[in-house]
Amino acid sequence: MITGYKAARNRPLTRGQKLSNTALAAVRAPVEHGFAHLKNWPVLGKVRTNPTWATALVRSLLVLTNREVSR
């Protein structure tokens, strides 16, 4: 797991650390948006089945969500 840098009271972030945090945020944003869109599908709250079927369901919902968002 990659985490960003955090400034302390007496130690501000360096330029490199700020650039690193910006790059990390750019990579994380699409993933977080994808999870936010998947939370809008109520069927995911009822998934109480085997993980293989749930994975296929989430993949298909992600495809539908991406298609809807890209329109």
C-alpha cells in the first residue's frame, strides 16, 4: 500500500513530496470514483453468495457504470 506524505507542524513538505502526493492522488481518484459509482447499485448490498459470482457481478456493473459515465 502506498500512502502520501504528511507535513508536520515544524516540517513542511518538500517540493518532491508535494509532487509525489499529487501523482498519487491522480492515480487514486479514478479508483475512488469507481467505488463511489458502484455503491449506487443496490444489488451489491444483497450479495451473499460465492466470491466468484460476486466478482463477475462487480465487473459487469463496473463496465455498465463506465459506459454510463463516459456518455
